[in-house]
Amino acid sequence: MNIVDSSGWIEYLTDGNGAKFFADPISNLPELLVPSICFYEVYRIVLREMGDKPAEAAAALMQTARVINLDMNIALSAAAIGHELKLAMADSVILATTRNFSATLWTQDADFKDIEGVKYRAKS
């Protein structure tokens, strides 16, 4: 299973320099999970940078994968992870979801750089 964090989705959707790094996990829909908090982050950034229609298209693309809603177990795990690793709330939720599903997290967010189970590519 794979999870692409919000920074990866943005890079892919804007065809940034690292888009190819995220193309494989995003195109492998049977193995792709999307934490619901990623919708908030991605939609907000795409809406601000590109407008309504691209934001709606981004959300529609993300919905083609399996959406994982924030439940009590993931929330409590995220709180513990955030406390331990000093991560922000969204990052903690994404990492907790990744661990809950024994998935691989694909990211260019440096906060995840040295964490086990993470495929990290530095943003260029």
C-alpha cells in the first residue's frame, strides 16, 4: 500500500520537477490510500494557486483511490506520533494513517526525511 502526502500530490498535479517520483504510486490505484486530511491541504493550495476547476479536478482524482477517514484510532495514534516526533497535526495524521495500513509514505516534505517507511525525495 502507498500513501502520497499533500506535498507529493501538489508536485504531481502541478507537474513540478518531482512529479515523476510520485507518478508510480499515484497511478497504482489498487495500492493507493489517501488520508482525508490530504484533501483539505491539496484542495486549499490548488484553489489558491489555480482556481476552482483545478481544485475540483484534483479532489476528483484523489477520490479515485481508497480514501481513509480520520477515525478515533488514527487520531490517537497521530497525537502520540506528533508528540514523539514533534510533527504538525496534518503530518502526524498522515504518518499515523501510513503506519495503520503498513503502507509506504511518498513525500518531499523534509519533516519525514529520516523516518522508517518513508520514500523521500528532496524538493528541487
